[in-house]
Amino acid sequence: MAVTDDKIFQDAEAAREWLEALLWPDGPVCPHCGLIGCAYKMRNKSQRPGVYKCKGCEEQFTVTVGTVFERSHIPLNKWLFAFQMMAASKKGVSAHQIHRMLGITYKSAWFMCHRIREALTTGPMAKLGGANKVVEIDETYVGGKERNKHALKRTPGRQGGGGKAAVIALVERDGAMRSQHVATVNGKTLGPMIAAQVDKASYIMTDESTVYPPIVRDFSGHGAVNHSAEEYVRAQFYHTNTVENYFSILKRGIIGTYHHVSYQVPLIRTDVPSHAGRLT
């Protein structure tokens, strides 16, 4: 059976029951007073399904209160289907695609995508890395055509010429990753960002760029591979393949899914496992 054939993606009531079992394994939790298992289901014929009333504070609530589904008129099964699409699409899924597949307006799909991305965040972002952990750092250029990268005509606010924008990525091996647009790739720009995002106990791995040695000297160690000499892996430890794989997925997502991104704001704000390859 295909994943999408599951009843929770076809029926709103089944989706609600599934969500209740997931969020309330020990019984209904009142979002108003916090009591667990002290609520009963309202069974009036005029009452919509899934409404509970707390015996403590006597407030009514549903399982969607306090979640990204709250106050939404979109059926819950369509919300779960959108979650499945975004989580299962390695190169991302566009709001237009969700709009077409779920039969909702583009405005609603755009709204759903933003709420789902917010739900996928992990709260306050702790620093990457730590003792005995490796954080790979690299930069790439996004936008425009490769043949125009070194064009003389430059676009204000962009680096690389030909309309390309610089993107820096920090990837913890077997951990989380973060990336964002930067105005210029130099020590003045990258130094404070790396210091703020990466634990000083981490081992830093980069390519042969001369930008990194001065700004990572306070970390536990720094290794590099020389790509210009066609060195990509040394001793199975020295490599930047993890961050390179992320860039590959990022660019394929832009080309095949999103088509256009703006450089005025950070391209990505994410804290997902590096092996997930998820564009958010």
C-alpha cells in the first residue's frame, strides 16, 4: 500500500484520531491548565467532532489548540498530507505543487508551508559541534549562470559577478546543519558567524581556502583538503563531502523546485539533521 493511501491522508476524522494518539499518549492534555487525562469528549449533536472539556478549568479545547493547525479551516488530513510531502521530498516541494495536489488555493498552500517549516524547527538553536565532533564549513555561489560568475558587471549586494550570491554552510557530521547568504566571503564576515554558531571544542574541516585558518585557530583543530590539487578525501577523515552533498541538494532544489530565491534575506534558516538533505 502506498503511503498516501493511509486513511489519515484521506479522512479528516481519522487524521484527528491519529494526532490525538500521537500528542496525547496518556489521555487528553488541557492546553489551558495542563491537566492530563481529566477531560471528557463533548458529544452534543450540534458540537463539532473532537471537542473536549476539561474537568478542572471547564474550558473546551481540541487537539489542534497550540499547534500549527489551530484556527485553520483546511481539513486536518490535508495538513498531514502536506507534512508528508515536505518531509519526504529530499529536494523540497513548492507551495504551487502543494496547491495543485491538495486542491487548495496557492495562498493557503503558501501559508501551510510556512507553518510547517516553523513546526520543523527545534526551538532555540544550540551551537553546532562539541568535543570529538567535526563541523565542515564551505561556501558556494547561487544564482545566475556559471559562465557569468566572473563577469565584470557586478550586482550591488552580491558577490561573484553575474548575479551570483555567496552562501556559507556549516554542517556537523551526523548532526545538524545551518546555512545563510553572506555579502562577502572573508574573515571579517565569516569569523563572527562561525564563532556564534560553532562550539569551540569542535574540529573544523574546510577546503584549502586561505580565509579559514585565521578565523578557526581558537577551535580544537583544523583540517583541510586541497581541492585544487584534486585531493578530496585523505585517510577517510579529511574531507568536506558532507557539506558538498548539502550544496548539491540545495542547488537541485532551486533548479527543479523553487526556481528563484531572493538574496536580500538569508536563504535558509534551518536546524535539521545534515543527512536529511532537507531544504527549508
